[in-house]
Amino acid sequence: MSRIFVGLASLNTLALVVTFAVGFMTEGRAHVTSETPLNAAQRLFTLHLLGGLFSALITLLVHSLILTYFIGTGRWVQEVVKAYRLPSEFWQRSRGLKMQALPYVLTSILLVIATAVLGAATDRGMLDHTIHLMMAVAVIAFNLWSYFWEYLAVEANGRLIAEIMSEVTRMRRERGLE
């Protein structure tokens, strides 16, 4: 899972940074009328808008994938601990790793949604662009921070699963159940 996560997190980070760069070079369309032709910066805005939607969706996907991974593996650990009468410490560790990643997952999701909403408000002329700009910087920075901690939790969870599988394999061998 960690390799998949690194690939998706890298794609997401690239999309966020490119969208930010394009947005930095654009000019919104809040005060454009049908009589005025769009200048180059305003035409570039369409790329920023589509890039922002893509980046937001990828951000939601990656963090939701991590949450789903921890829910699924946590359930698996719980079932294996129960079935093989393993120490409950395994399940507690699994739960702890999920709880460690959860604040980063949820905050990243909420920040990217807020940035999209602020971008829409900025586009409509309801908000100064500086607020959307500052929030975009915060989203990129927090996602990098979040991905670091989520990666550590995914790696630790992978080691925990390997430890459980080793114990289960040992127990099955002792009982002649290869």
C-alpha cells in the first residue's frame, strides 16, 4: 500500500502545485462582461479552474483511500485477533495507527473543500483573491505534512500486518495446517 500511496500523493502534490502556479498567473473573471474580450490571463483561468477541480478530487480520493485502508485493515486485524485468539494488543495498535492518521486525513479534506469554495467566491467577485491564495498555500503545505504522517502510519500498519501474519503462520504450522 505504501508504494501506491507514494505514487498517488506525488500525483496529487504535482497537481496542487501546477494548479497553484497557473492560478498565480491568471486573472479572475469576476468583472468580465460579454462586450469585453478576455485577455490572455483571463483565458488561462479556465485551466486553473479545471486544475483546481482535478486537484481537489484527487486530494479527496487519496485521503479517502487512506481512511478506507485503515478501516479495512483494522477490521481484518480485529477478526484475525478474535479468530486466532491473539493478544488484543495487535488490535489496539491497529486502532492507534488509524487514530494517528485520522486528524490529518480529515483536516486535509476539509481544507481542500474550503479552498475550492473560497476559489468559487473569489471567481464571483465576492471575496478578495488573497484569501483564496493564502488558503491554497495552506492546503499545499498541510498536504505535504499530512502525507508524511500518513505514510509513516501506513508503513507501521504494514509492519503490524506482517507481524500478525507471521504469528498466524507459526500457529498454523504448530497445528499442522499449512
